[in-house]
Amino acid sequence: MLNSRKIEDLHPQVQKLCKEFLARCEAEGIEVLITSTYRDHESQAELYAQGRTKPGSVVTNAKPGQSWHNWRVAFDIVPLRHGKPVWGTAGNGIDSDPTDDNTDDLELWQRIGKIGKSVGLEWAGDWKTFREFPHFQYTGGLTLAEFAEGKTLLA
């Protein structure tokens, strides 16, 4: 069972985008930690079971083979504030009030999402259903079905 956090386990094209994303976050003074890159099917099955047949909350709707992580084109992150992970999304988001910038979790996630999109990644924080702020991906316009058929991104 493999649930990697290594950038090197991503597709080479996604590795480049991930590294650019991390560099831009750093340039903006945002520290992020990669929590997941490639997941094999067994690891995906374990995550899918969580909240269904195993204890815990549902964390994914993707069965094995239906996650972008299974195809090495997605990664998850968490921002750190003062060395502590920021999982929440409380706050009022990006606004003109600089006094809440160090406490507004939603604003932090929105800034990170904007950075991801600026390098060409899709941010799951924009999804209409099952929004997932930590998730970024680059599919090159390919569908999950196309990946399953053996198509891949160009290197």
C-alpha cells in the first residue's frame, strides 16, 4: 500500500507545476506541506472505506482508479501558520482588511488557490461539489477514463 508525499512520485509535468507552486507560495511567505501525491489503488480503497465501512468521516468520493492521485497528476497540501497546520476555513476570505490576514484561514486558502491556478493547476477549492481546499491537480484535459485507457500527459 502506497500513499506518497514525494514530488518525485508525480508525473514529470505535474512535478514541474508543483515545484513552481511551492516556490511561489514561499515567495508570498506561505509555508505549505505536501500531504499526499501518488496513491496506489489499495491506499485509495482504504481512504474510500473511511466513513463507510471503517470508522471516521468520509474524506473522498473516489474509488480506486477514480482518483487523480492514482494517475500521478494530483497532490494535496496543508498550509502552516507558525509551524501548525491550518485545516480550517473560518474567516471572511480575501478582503481589504489587512488586520485579519494572520488569522483568516479562508483568506489563506484562497491565496493558495490563486497561486495554484496561476501556475496552471486546477484547485478543488473551486469545485461545486465536494470542495477540497488542499487538493490541486493537472490533467492536461484528459479524463479519468482516458487515463484508465492508458493515455498519459506528455512529459
